[in-house]
Amino acid sequence: MTMHLPIRPDWTCAACGLPWPCPSRKGQLLAEYDGAHVSMTLHLSGFFLEACQDIPTAESGVLYSRFLGWRSVPTEMIDVSCE
């Protein structure tokens, strides 16, 4: 069980005090959802929506970057065909 959980409504990490998801939690999520990129995105999308409600003065682009923008899209999910 991780100690890197969000403290709401400001969404800081309970373990390290950094904005959540913190670097430690991001690493844990990448390991936990290895090979399940869409599932991780759906999971984080729920947190993103909750954070938008908890922090209504935050710019959506900032919250998007914080909750979803850090993920990398696996190359096998990118269609590079010209058909």
C-alpha cells in the first residue's frame, strides 16, 4: 500500500507534500499499470475531474498537465500508417 495518497481538497501528497500525483506516485502508477495505458488514463481521469471540482480556480491546462499530461503514449498505440 502506498503512502503517496492525495490530501484533498488541495491535492498534495500525504507522504512528501508535493503536488499529487507526486513523482513517487507517478512511478508507482507506471509500474502498477504496466501494459495497461488506457486503464491508467481512465483511472487518472477520475482524479482529474475530482481535482477540477476541488480546485475551481486552477486553470484546466495546469490540472491536465499535472494529472494526465505526464504520461507517455506507448509507441504501439500510435498509428503511423499512411493508408
